[in-house]
Amino acid sequence: MKNEESSTKIIENQYIPTAEFYTQVIDCLQDYAVFTLDKELVINSWNSGATKLFQYETGDIIGKQFDTIFTEEDKKNDIPNVEIAKTLKHGKASDNRWHIRKDGSKFYAYGLVYPLTRDDGEMIGYVKILRDITERKKSEKYAKDIEDLSLDRESILFVLSHDFRSLLTSIIGTAKYLQSNFEKMKTDNVKEMLDLLHQTSNDELNLLDYLVEWARLKYASEAFAPINVELSKCVSKIFEELNESAVANNIRLHNNIKEDVCVFADGELLLSIFQNLISNAIKHITSGGKITVTAKRSEAKVIIEIKDTGIGMSEEIQRKLFTPQITSISNKGEYDKGVGIGLLLAKGFVEKNGGEIWTESVEGKGSSFYFTLPVSKPSSGN
């Protein structure tokens, strides 16, 4: 009996934490953003960790809707309500996603949402807990970039081993035949074979140029350095370089990009993208055709189109574009063993600059190659 009285006294004398105590503890969690929502998803409390992470002072954020911290894309996909629905169904919801700070910059966070209830079980709202894991995300992205670089290198080497071998085999075979049969061959046949040798040698030289360009731009000692680049000047420079080839094939080049259209990209890589795509278009246009380059702004990016009046491509060829299995076609509409490395380079360089590339084509009516580039430097956390 004495022991029971003693235990009761100890319990009675223990400190029982108050709501204020818990508030102070939560406010000390500087590495965690902790805030609560009412049942209408209005923010009604905000700790100092949330201020540090989101940049909103308590007075600025209280009363705002839950979706304030979500990206526009997540808002369109109704992610805030999806989180709440999962919380109600499973008792909690967790996620890894990008969130928006007050200044518009992004950070990547691991988050949890729990329902808040009174002692009697009545639900009064929700609590959201987040931790910034942007650095971990960057590390994962770096690892993926290394993996992609390895895959890209394998793709390039696949093309090189196939095309170099094919072209050299053709050159060696033709030269050997001429060496053995030159004296008994007709002049016209000799000329035809010499023309073939000349063309194949040029193809081999072009392939070597692609290899040198890939190595120089992919592994050059200078760092990737994106800046604001005026597109019209970039296209004009490439047109000057390719003018001789265009004139020789009676092809007109049109630069329809306005002078004030700029993108945020590495200048050297951008020149290489235009070089590869426009020279590819010249190769696949018959005499009298034209190539037109245009650009238009779409939200935070610019969409560039390189349109030609060439022979177009079948759906089968379009599916194989930008892969090591690409098959080229001549400007006569005949299949040949073309060099797909130029399009692989263009794809890699566009993606390195944060863009996408695709094509639209109709057989007999020409092709359009599209790629996107950001208008300005991406926000931190991207």
C-alpha cells in the first residue's frame, strides 16, 4: 500500500508538457518544415523551419491555401487534394516532389501528411512535415547523368563501328576491283567506280568530322557554359557556313527568327545542333527546295523549327530517329547506309541544354525537326 502511494505521488509531481511546450519543440526543428491546415486546407500554423525553407514569414502565409507551396504542374494535376485523399484513406501520405519558395525557386523535399484529431476523435485538420532533400536529388541526377553518358558513348561507338566498317569495306573493295581489272575495264565503268570511291571517301571524312566534334564537345576541358544566346545570329552563322553546299544543290535557306529571340544555352553546343540538323536537311532535299528556320516562345521555353521541303520520312524511319539504329535516305528517296551520328549528337546536345527534340514528317512533303530550349537560367533546385 505504501509503495502504491509513493508511485502515485511521483506521477503527480512529474511535469506534464503543455501545448506551448510542444510548440516550442516544433519551432526548434530548423531542418524540418512543420505546419498545420484546417479542414478547408487553409494554413493555420507555421514553424521557423518552414520559414527557413519556404521563405514565407508566419504572417505572410497564415490564411493561404495549401496549394501555395506546390508547383503549377502539381496544381494542374490536383496533387494537394490527392495527398489529402490518401491521408484520409490510409492515415498518412508521403511523397517526394518539387515545391515552390516565395521567390519562385524550387527545392526537392520528402513530405508527410497526417490527420489532426481532438481527444474525442473529431478531426480538426492536418499536419504537414517536410525535409529538404535537394542535394540528395542532385546526387541521384549526377549518377543518372553518368549512366546516360555511358549509354550515349555506347550508342556513338555502335554507330562508328558499323558505319566506319561499312564505308571502309566499300572503299577497299572498290579499290581492289579497280586494281585487278583496270586495264580491261571500259572508261565509263572506271569513271563510275571512281565516282563511287570519291563519294564513299567523303562520307568517311564526314563521319570522322562527327567523331572529332563529338569528342571535342563531349569531353573538352572547358566546362559546360550556358549563356543568353540570340538565336537569329546563331542561325545566320550556320547558314554562312552551309551556303556553298546549299547553292550547289539549288536550295534556298530562310532565317525567319526575330532578332530579339534569345535562349539560355551553351553557344558551342547550340551551333552544333543547328549545324547537324540543317546539314541533314540539305542532304535530303532535291534541287529547288528550301529550308526555313523559325522560333516561337511558349511559356518558359522557345520552340525552334527547322522545316524542309524534302522527300519526308516514313513512320518506320521516324521511329528509329535519334537511335543507333537510324537508317538514312538519300535525296532520291533511296535507302542507303547513312550516318546517324549527327542526329544522335543533336539529341544529346539539346538534352544537355535542358530541352527536348522531336520530328514531324510526311513522305513526299518534307520534314520538320523541332527542339526546345529554356528562355532563361533555370531556378535553383531544377
